[in-house]
Amino acid sequence: MEHAGKHALVTGGGTGIGKDVAIALAKAGADVTITGRRADKLDEVAALHERLHPLVMDVSDEVSVRDGIAAAAKARGPVQICIANAGIAEGKPFDQTTLADWRRTMVTNLDGVFLTVQAALATLGPEDAGRMIVISSIAGVRGLKNAVPYTVSKHGVIGLIHGLSEEYLHRPITFNALCPGYVDTAIVRNQLPGLMKRFGVDEDGAIAAIAKGNRSRQLLQVDETTSALMWLCSDGARSINGQTVEISGGQV
């Protein structure tokens, strides 16, 4: 129960990585606010543990983020653990990418993280400790073909944590980014039909095509990212600050 009495906030907490780490934090004693755009998904997850609290919030909407996080802090206290996980993954060749495509990715993956972290920090007092963790991607440390806006957004959030880790050195708050490779989640599974059609393969063939992006040529499992996140949230990681933790099945 390392996190007993703490308030954690996980954006995109209704599915995948966000759902798994939210449950882990609740089991470790934290009261966890889980956010997302779909109330039904959040309610399903909240029913799994008494310390999970759903909050409908759209990270691309400034008012939604600031009002939502302020309300969560009023109900459950300062946000001492913030997992900025919400994001979208879309891809197409660069010459076919529209400005609308670009902006849609940036407003969620980059602006949304900026708003979430800023609003979470505003709930903390001068002496409060905090763990601010952004879910970037392996795309944040290398380029991905046919996914330029996504790649740029994930590089951007790493720049954000680098800047914040320097700006807040005088306070007991750490800022880090987790950079997973391809994880077996809905966001990856949703790409399978398109890959099956594009390459003329079955589902296993499409999974293998995605898994090639990991050095191990296997999809990562959600519990691997959760374990890394729980370590970054722990007291033992109090001197880990401004870092990128890569989970990719090998060297990038």
C-alpha cells in the first residue's frame, strides 16, 4: 500500500495502458481519478475497484481539462501522481497528411499533455511531492515512417518533461517519459484490418508486421509498461528525473 492516501490521475484510463496502471495504483492504495471521453468505458473500469473514480474529460479541450482536474482535486486532494496517457495514433504518408490531420494529432498528444500536467501541478502546494509521467512512445526517440505528426508529437512531450524537470528542480516533483514500443492494446489491434487488406495477410500476419517494430519482434504486454510506471511512481525512483525509459524489447 505504498500509495495509500495519495491521489493519482490517469488520462485515457478506460482502456489499455491507462486502465492497467490505474488498477495497479488503486491496489497500491491510491485514490485514482480515471479520465476519458466515454463515460461507459470509465464506469466499467471504475466498477473493478472501489478506489477508481471516473471523470469524463477531453484532453483536447482546455476548459474540460482545467475544470475536470480542479474538481478531482477538490474531491480527492492534490494530484500527487499524474499519468498523462491519453493520445491518438494515426498514420499516412507525409505527402497525404493534411493540416487538419496534423492539428488533430497535436491537440491531443501534445496540447493535451501540456494542459494535463499544468493543471495537475496547479493542485500541488509548494512542499508537495509529485510524480508527473508522460506516456510517449518509441516514436519519441526515433522516426516512424508514415506517421510524421505522431512522431513529432511524441518527440514534443519528451521535450516538455526535459524542460519541466529543470524548471522544478527546487521542488520534490519528478518528470519522466515512458517510451513503449508496440504494445498489445486496442490502439494496435485497431490497425490490423487495414494491414490485413494492405499486405494480403491474415490476422497473425498483420500482428507479425506490427511486431517487427519491436527489436524482439514480439508485441509487448501491458503489464510490462505498468511495472515500469509503478517504479517511476515509487519513492525509490525519487532521483529519476527528466528521463526517458524505453521499453522496446531491445536497443533502439
